Amino acid sequence: MSAFIVKRLAKALFTIWFVLTLVFLLTRLTGDPTTWLLPDDASATVRAELRVSLGLDRPIVEQYTDYVSALFTGDMGKSYHYLRPVGELFAERAGPTLTLAAISFALAILFGVPIGIIAAVNRNSLLDRFTMGISIAGYTIPSFVFGILMIFLFSLQLRLLPSGGMSTPLHYIMPLLTLTVDSVANIARLTRSSMLDVLRQEYLDSARAKGAGERVVIYKHALRNALIPVVTVIGLHLGTMIGGTVVVETVFAFPGIGSLLVTAAQYRDFPVIQYGVMIVATTVILVNLLVDLSYGLLDPRIRDNF
Amino acid sequence: MRIKSYSIPTFILVLIISFLLIVVLSILAPVFFPIDLGATKLTARLLPPSFMEGGKAEFFLGTDNLGRDFMIRLFYGTRNSLFIAFAGLVISAVLGTLLGVLTGLYKGLLDSIVSFLVDVKLSIPSLIISIVCASVFGSSKLIMILIIGLTGYPSFTRLARGQTIQLKEANFMESSRALGASKLRIVFEHVLSNISSPMIVHATMKISSFILLESSLSFLGLGIQPPDVSLGLMVSAGRDYLISSWWLSIIPSVVIVLIVVQVSMIGDWLRDQMDPKLKNS
């Protein structure tokens, strides 16, 4: 087991390093940032000063080592656009985004998994058709469309909810709904199909033959096996959800990390982009590492083979 | 794929025909409506659709905030969105299938590199990759096509690799090798022809996610730039007029959903035809 953990950890760290280096190289490909940060008629001295102040005058290798060591020191340099330390910008905006993502992630699992199970057990019932209908809507309606429809309905027509910002808990309702609907749909659909696969298997009949009640068969014997692919996808889904917060924050003018990244991309604010990608990639990779390690809890056979 | 013509249910047939209609209309948009997308007519700003109060017959779906015919823009926007999604699809399908077949047939270093790259890709959300690319390379149609192509290939690679590994065990592959068939011949005549059906089904199912990615990027302002137009950009531009002229955002939204629903349902149906075991799952 511990050899497996070490191997997976090493691979995760290597992947993080690879992503960081790739982003560093990409952002250095485009030439001198002062050409788009300053007006065309700026003098050479002004350009040189800006380059020094942004640390772009140093050798590229030095910039790279600084950039990698920032992983541990947290000092990611100054934003080109806001001209403030990048760490500060992220610290200000991390709270709202984390709240949004964490609640949404929890809701997605809390609703998605049970809905999927109920739909699978009562296959082809009205409930099954209804939940699957909703889930098709969930993955065919893009989140920005869903968000705008909600603003139109709840903010402009019914005047129930604020359309943007984040000053009160009410401001969280529509962003949360928008972010969660798609995830609930995804997880419910997957749980349902995984559960259906397992429900067909013969070992459940032998459990029944041995006198286990239907409840025990479904929730103890079937569910544990059905959950393995679900857990994998929930891990991968975290990435999709982070992408989702970017869109949702833009729709609802929610001042979080997602909207920061969009602004950074528009202004080619590379330090912010680099830091953002680092946070996202590290989070997703570490969560997926945890997911891999959790298989052992779900299936003793995997645990023994570690 | 052994789909007999008479086995297509009417409902699916309607979906296919209506989707093809959208495709043809958007391809032919410049022929029917040869206009300059940047041209504005400020005397006719924000007119409602002709069937609503205050609408004019000359503008069927009304006009936008710069007085441009909304229906024509809708055709051009659909055209751009579909073009980018399809071109991205071709790149990701060809690249992904090729890598998948090669790594499936010949394990080794290439296989390790490709599977590492697939892992890397899966650890960063497509939208974040697109944001990085848009900020580095700027935004243009070509960049968007490349972004979609390069973020979309891993699922094709995985599928093609799995299918190829299964095929490798088949008797006819062994006979073909024994008869001295060249590597190229094996790839093109045996592998590609045998895995084409699942790949086509997968491609159909991927179109909708590419359309969604394109429209999301354009919505965020990182895709198609004005005065050019795409469905996502239209939704975004109409946002400021939700109170007075709601159709500017809602109509393109409905068009996006309509296209995605059509394509997904056609894809689902194709998959069920291919593999009845998957039905209802």
C-alpha cells in the first residue's frame, strides 16, 4: 500500500511540475509584455523601468527558479494589470470561490448519488424518467444560458433575487444553483448507469438466495461496487466544476477567482494566470490522488493488491 | 454500422433533418444575406421582433443595440459556432484516433508519453487551458479551433487505444500479419476500418461539448471578437438589455440549447444502434 502511495504521489508531483513549466514557457513565448502594457509612444526608459519593476529584466533561468520556488514561498510577483502582489489578489477572492465550489460540490454529491440510486432501483418508473429528463436538460443547457435565464426570471421578472455581487447569502443562491444543476445531473446519470450495471450481476442473486433482504442487497452489496466508477468521475468532475465557477462568476458578476482569471486573460496578466493555473492544477491533481487512494476503502480487493 | 434506413424512428429523422437544415442555412448565410457584419444603423436600434408590438416587418427578429438585423446575425453566429466546433472536432478526432491506434499497436515510450499527456490534460479543466491559450495567443477563429482540437483529443485517444488493443487479439489480425501485410496496411485496412464505428459515434457525442466550449469562451469574451459574431457572444452582448430587449440574449440561448439537444439525442441514438447493451444506461 505505501509503495503505491509513494508512486502515485511522485507521479502527481511530476504532473504538477510539468503543468507549471508548460505554462511558464507558454507565457514567455509571446515576447515583451511592455509592448501591450504601455502605450505605443512610451519611451524606452519607461519600458525599461517597467521591465525592472515586473522582474522581466532578469535572466529567464532566474525567473523560472523564482517562479518554481514561489510554490513554497507564495510570492508570485506582481499582477501586470492591478499592479499588486498576485498572492494578495487571490487571497481576497479565494473565500467566495471556495465557499461557492465547496457547497456546490457537496450538494452535487448529496443529491446526485441518491437520485441516481433511486432512479436505477426504480428503473423506467415515472421518477426515473423525470430525473433523467432533468439530467439531460442539465447537460445540454450551458451554464451561462441557465444563469441568464435565472437572472431574467428571478431578478428581472419576479424581483426575488439580486442579479450580481456577493454581499448577502441571497447573492449565493443563483450562482450555486447554476453551478450545481449540471453537476447533480452528471453524477446522477453516472450513478444510475453504474448501479444498473451492478444490479444485473449474479452475485446479487446469490446474496438474495442466502436470505439477504432487498434493502441489504441494494445498499450494501450493490452500492459499494457501483460507487467505484462514481468516485472516479466525481474526482474528475471537480475540474469541470472549477471551469464552471469561471463562467458562473462572470454571469453573476461574482468577485471570485474565476472572474479574476477571465479578466487576467483579457489583459494578458500572466502572473495571475500562472498562479491561477497552479492553484487549479494542484487542487485537481491532489483530489484525484485522494480518489485513487480511496478505492481501497471501497473495495478490499484493491486494498489487498496495493 | 448496419443501420437500415427503415429502422430510423420518425423522431430521430426529424431531429436529423432539422439539424441538417440549421447546418445548410448557416453555411448558405453569406449567399442569402451578403452583409457587412460591422455595418450599423443607429436609427433602427433595439427593434423588437416583427411579431411583437412595435416590430417592423423588414426585421423578422428585430435589431440589436447597433441596429443590425438580428436574424441575419443569428445565422452568421450559428455558422461561426458550428464551423469552429466541427473544425475542432476534425482535428481532435484525427489526432486522437491516430495517437490511440499507434499507442494501442506499439506500446513503449510513445505510449507512456501519450498517456502522460492525456493525464495532464485531464488534470486541468478545458476552460482553464483555453483561458491560458487565449491570453497567450490572443483570440481568433484559428486559435479557437486549435484550442478545441488540442483539448478534445484525449477521449478519442483513450477510446481508440482501448479498441485497438482489443482488436490486436483478433484472429484475422494475426492471419494478416502472418501473410506479411505491412504495418501501414494493418493500420489502414484492419484497425481503422474496424474501429471507425465507435469513433464516429464518439465524435457525434463530442460535437455538443465542443459547441458548448466555443460558446462559453465567446461568452467570456475570450473567443470570437466583435464585429464578428458567434452564439455565445450574442448571448453575452444581449445581457445588458435583458430588461428592455430580452430576446437579444434569450433567442441565441435557445438556439444553442436547440442545437446541443439535437446533436446529443442523435448521438445517443447512434450509440444505442451500435451497442444495444448500452440502451437505457
